[in-house]
Amino acid sequence: MKIVWTIVALLLVAGIVVVLQPPAPTRRPDDSALIDSAERAMELAASPAKPALKETDTATKDRDVTTAAPLDLNAALQSKSSELRIGSPADASSSPTSAATGDAAAVASTQDLRDADAKTDAKTDANPDANPDAATAAKEASAQKPSPEPKAAKPEEIAAGSEFTPEIPTIAQAEILPSRFVKLPDGDISVDDAWTIRGAGTNESPYEVSWEFLSSAQETYVPRLSEKKIPARIAFLHGKVVKISGYLAFPLVAPTSSECLAMLNQWDGCCIGIPPTPYDAIEVKLANELKGWKKHTINFGAITGVLKVEPYLVENWLVGLYLMEKSKIDTEL
């Protein structure tokens, strides 16, 4: 029995010793080395002109700093990152100036590489022959990019132009509304101060207009409402060579065709897209038969031909307004 009580007493004493024992320091040896290195770097940076201290003096100074100054973790982390970039901790702690010099050298080297790349790109742009593949790709992209639709002229451009009155052809089943025509300094024609007609109306330089320009006829020409007035700017194009880019719809059954439909919106002729209206579509008669298009796909191209403004009415309902004859299609856009 005495042995049992002796063991119990020993266990109690051991528990009391464990409870009363002071906690061990939580700082790891790596942290101590990191903090000491940071403190040495701060001291040397503050007084770079002083001679190097002996090891015993440095150790004494480190102990004094540890007891006098609070712990600066940010400085320690910065010092540690410098050590990783430059070399060993001993090199960084002994010469913080060299660490800063190494950082500056690394930044300068990176900047030099960037400047060299920029100069190479500039030389390539200035001299396309130095990179024939890039020059060829740029030419192909510029050739495939469609020309932008004509935009309305600025007031100062219209003021600098000269107003004229062209010959306006008559349109069957329509009354012609007058329009204002101004020849701009660059040769284009401004119409009603809101639209621009580009070109000369010839095979070499056809008139170029936008779909919005052609669609503006619906503002005054609505036969089902007994409104049959076509603006002179629209009638002016009758019989002229016109070029316009748009979506194309071909017959779904025939393997070849001499006709197609040019439209403002996408439409495959059956199920996909938005069916056109008489104001934003042109019935095209091709100069030569065309074949090889894919059915139920979206086709796009630039059409050049002789435009006709010929309203086609069925009991005062407008079925068609624009025709184009002797047309050619350029699908390389």
C-alpha cells in the first residue's frame, strides 16, 4: 500500500512541476538569425561611413540593440528578401550596400531588355522587308479589310464645298422630293447635310453609299399609306455605277446562279437571320454566273453594278425598290 501512495505522490509532484514550469521561447533559431541580420543591416545603413567593427563589438552592439529597440518585422522581411536575391545571408549582412547595388543592376538589366525589344519592334515596323512574313500578313489584312461606309461631312467641310444641282432622273410611280447637293473639297458629295456619296459613279470609281442611306427612302416612300415621294438623293443614283458591301443570299436549289440578294442584315435565304425589307435589300443580276457557294451559310461581299431605283408594287404594297444589273461580286473581304 505504501508503494501505491508513493507512486501517486510522485505523479502529483511531476504534474505540479509541469504546470509551474515557464513556457519555452516560441522564437525559432531561423527567426533569431533573421532578426539579427535585419538589425545589423539597419545599423550599417544608418552609419555607412564608420569602420567595420570587430566580431566581439558587433555581438555586444547587437545585444544592446535587442534590448533597447523594438522588433521591426518589416525590416527583417525586406532584409531576408534581399538575401534571397543577392546571395548568402552572410554576404547580405556584411554588405547591405552591395545588395542594393545588385537590385539596381537587376532592374537596369530588365529595362535594357525591354528597350532592346522595343527597338526591334520599331525597326520591324519601319522596315517591313526585315520581316517578310509580318509584312505579307499586314498587306493581306489591309487588303481584306472592307472600306468604311461614308460618314456625314462636317459643317466646316460643307461650308468649304460648292452647291450644285445634278440632273435627277424620273422614277415611275413616285414623286421626287428636292435634295441639297454639295461638292466637297475632297471630291465627295454631301447630300442634305446628313449623307455622303463617295466616288464618281463610273466603273473605275463607283459611287459608294451606306445601307442607312438607301433605307432613308422609307421616311417618305410608303405606298400602302399613299406616300409615294422619293428623295432626289435616292433618285440621283438611278442608272449610276454603285458599290455597296453587304450579306448575300443565293438560291438554295440551283448549283449555279446569275442572281442573288444583297442585304443589310444576315439571312441565309430560309431560316437563319433577319429577312430583308424592300428598303435594305437589292436584287442583284450578275454579269457572269456564279457557283460554289455553301448552302445555309452566311456569305458576305462587295457588289458593284448599275443601280436601278424601280418600285415594284402589288396592290400598293411595296415588294421591291432597288435592282442592280451587270454586277460583280468581290468576296475577298
